Amino acid sequence: MRPTQAGFSMLEILISIVIMVVGLLGFLGLQARAQVAEVEAYQRGQALILVQDMVDRLNTNRKTAGCYAAQTLGTGAGTPSCTAAAGTTETRAIATQDLQDWHNALLGAGETLGGANVGAIIGARGCITYNGATGIYRVAVAWQGLAPTVAPNAADASATCGLNQYGDEAQRREVSTSLMIANLN
């Protein structure tokens, strides 16, 4: 008669440890990817807020809308100001302040820690363009993503905010909206 097995052998214990280690490594990889996705989603949300903020500012000061056109703000941009001959002196001053406030928001000035801006999207740039033929303003925010995807201009040829500013175009992200301001005289 054969004796019954009373415990686990060393080989069975080693195999179960290997299986557990592989499972834990997979879980750690999943956590890392989830962290990247969380940061990407946060940045996209912030970019959408910034786009809507500028659209609201443009809508509010529509008589001086020409001041907002052809502006690139944020990382690498100079001090924004209204140089167009539109509106009154007062509305041009409002436009200059709007552009400065948006520029500061793109740089993360809304959230500071120890005097440093910490609320910024990575490499944020804001672009406002105007198409005179259609009368449409395009407000866009571009930033650098963490993982490569598809370049924004692959799907939309007008997605040029921050073009060639982030190295690999597959890491450039852009959100935008279009706005038409009626001429009501």
C-alpha cells in the first residue's frame, strides 16, 4: 500500500510562487497604464475648459474680435496684446487683458505651489485663428501627451496648433472649437 501524500512538494511551491509573481507584474503594468490614462484624461479636460474659456471671452467682447485673431499663447509665446484697429480703446484693453489671462491660464497660473505654477497642461499652447472667407474663428489648445497615438492633423488638416513643437507628432494633442460671430452693425 502506498502512503498518502501529506503536504506540498518544493516544486509545487515554486510553481505557485512563479504564477503569483507573473500575476503581480501584470497588475503593476496595468496600474502604470491606468496612471498614464488618468493624466491624459485630466489634461484633455483642462484643455476643453481653456478652449471654452476663450470662446466665452471672445463672445463677450465680440466688437473687438479682431484682437483675438492670429494669436498663439502659452509655452514659448511672448506677451499677448491687442494690436488690431478694432473696437474702442476700452474694448481693446479688455481684449488685451483677456489674452493675458488666457496666456497665464495656459501656463498654469491658476494653481501655484511655493510660487511656482503647477496647474499647467504639459507644454500648453493656445491658438486663435480667423478665416476671413468664412468668418469663422477657431480656438484650439495643444499640449504634449504622454503616450503616442495618432497625430491630430491626420484626421483634421486644420489642427495645426503647436505643430512640430513636441517632437513626435503622435504625442501632440489638440482640442478645438469653431465660432462664428455675426456682424450685426
